Amino acid sequence: MSTTRAPDPARRNPQVTAAILEAALAMAREDGLARVSIEGIAARAGVGKRTIYRWWPSKGAVVLDAWAQRLEERLHRRLEATQTDDFEADLKLMVKDAWIDTIGDTRGVLASIVAEAQHDPDLAAEFRKRLISPASALVAERIRRAQADGQVAADIDPYRAIELIYAQLYYRLLIVPGPHDEAYVNDVADLAMRGLRP
Amino acid sequence: MSTTRAPDPARRNPQVTAAILEAALAMAREDGLARVSIEGIAARAGVGKRTIYRWWPSKGAVVLDAWAQRLEERLHRRLEATQTDDFEADLKLMVKDAWIDTIGDTRGVLASIVAEAQHDPDLAAEFRKRLISPASALVAERIRRAQADGQVAADIDPYRAIELIYAQLYYRLLIVPGPHDEAYVNDVADLAMRGLRP
């Protein structure tokens, strides 16, 4: 845990940065974040430990950065593209895009970031700022439109609706593991929609 | 991680066991499981490390045992007592009893057990066997009765209903932290019931 913030990432050497992030993500996928070390990332990326500590406060921060970069551009583009007039169809697409097509086989990295965040408040804050908050804002906007269109009950807080939907997926990731396949993500949306309809 | 099973716990010395479990739970509450060590537990309980390793395969297993013993008798007694004719009232009581009155200020210990379980498959299996499965079986039984009484839609899998309800509480514990106060647990039940009613 560190309370210092990393310097402006725009000043990082892009090739060195790419090598570090690639090494961090590969090692987190292979071994889980708990078994990754800054030493290991540095060795695999061919850089010194100090180069990593200059830009990231912890191993969790490097892995989160690597995982988030892989996801966020693609995910947000997809969420923004999900703009039909049918909220239920959009919801199924959003959940499928996020959990099957985008997170996909890096589910274990997500689980290990959430795990590490339980004892690293800085990582937890960065995880929410970088991933949960922007994704939730986009979904909340879509829910508000569905409320205006009469497809979602107007008296439901969009953020509580997001919890009702997405919490199911995290429960299956973290508490009682099971596949996030298409049948399951459709069922997540179906079950949530039973409660969200006017 | 260990693949060996602990010997029959009935053969443990009750006073030594109590001292170890008390030390483990106290340290997990103070510092979180990630910062607890078998050495630390042994020192605080006044026993040797080998005594602990004789009965538990890992620090996670000791803390889980301590936390579960504190909870399970009380929780299951309460769940079994929750048998009115009104499922929605029972649900609110069950969630409140579990998350406010029983888990209460040991929420952080639960979060750290779930975190540790992400990279310790034995601990994950024990957590589900010891806590999730028995509690879910009791709630599923209550849901089936509500289905027979026409208070919950008959076409919903009771275990998916459990996910819909309890996943919200874990999301607030692990992903976007917030208080598990009475207003929140009532809202969890209200939002789930919107989707569970026939």
C-alpha cells in the first residue's frame, strides 16, 4: 500500500511501459496476482524494479493497469454502441460483451484484483475509479433512458439496478464459481428484468 | 495450499483449540487475513506452530474455522426459526439476522476469507461447504415453501433466487463498499422481491 501517486503516465516510455504491462498481465493470468511479484514482472519485462516502482505503487496497480487497458477502450466503445430501442436486448448485449467477449478468459485476473483490493485500499479505489465507475455511469445512462421509455420502473435507482444485475456475475466469479456462458448471462438479464420492469 | 485433510477435530484439545481460534479471529479482525500468519497466531495463543499445522492446513483454514464457529450455530438457529407464513417478512429477517446481527462487524473477516479463497482452492471449497452450502440449503427450502404458497414465482430456480438476493450483499462488501444497515438490507429484499413474485 502506498499513499504516493504515480507521476504523469504520459511521460512513460511507451515501449518499456508495454513490456511491463504485457509481462504483468501474462504472469497474473498464469499464476494469479497473489503469486506475482514486482521482481518477477521486472525480470520478465527486462527492466529494473525501480522503473516499475517509478510509475506504479504496487504489483496490484501494474496488473490492474494492464488488465484495464486491455478492457476499457473496447468495453466502453461497445457499451456506447449498445443503443437500440429495446433495453432488455441492450442489457443482454452489454452483459455478454463485458463478461464473455471482453473479460472472457481473464476472469481469474479480475478475481485476483478484487481479492488483492480487499487488503489494498489504494488498489480498491483505483479499481473503482478506472473500471467500475465509468462502466456503471454508461449503464446507468442506458437505464435512465429505459425509464424514460417506460421499459424500466421509474422508481428504481439506476445504481441499485446495476447492483441487481452485475452482482449476480460477481457472485458467480467470487463466491460460488460457475461458467459465465451465454445461457447464464441471458438468465442474469432475464431474472433482473423481472424485477426492473414497470 | 495443502491437499492433506486435517485429522478428526473431535480429538483436538478443547482449551488449546479455543485459544488458537480466538487468537486467529482477533488477528483477522484487527489486521485482515492477508497480514495474519501461523507464527503470529501461535505466538498469541501460546502454542507451537506444529500444533496449528496438525489440525489446520493454512492460516486461512484457521481463520475460517474461527469465524464459522462464531456464526454457524447462531445463524442456522435463526434461519430455522424464521418460519412465519409471510416469505417477504421472513426474507427481510433472514438477511438482517445474517448480515447485521450475525456477521455484523466481522464483515472485514468475511471479505478477507473470500479474497484468500481466490488463490486457495482448498479454502474456497471449505468456505462453500461450511457456510455457503448449508445456509443456501436452508434459504432454498424456505423459497420452495414460498413457491408452494404462491408467494414466489414457481418457475424460478431457488438457487438463482438466492444469487439474486445475496449477490447484492456481497457486491456491497467486495466491489463497491457501503453500509449493510437496516435500510439497505430491506432494500435488497424489496428489489429482489419485485423479481421473485409470481
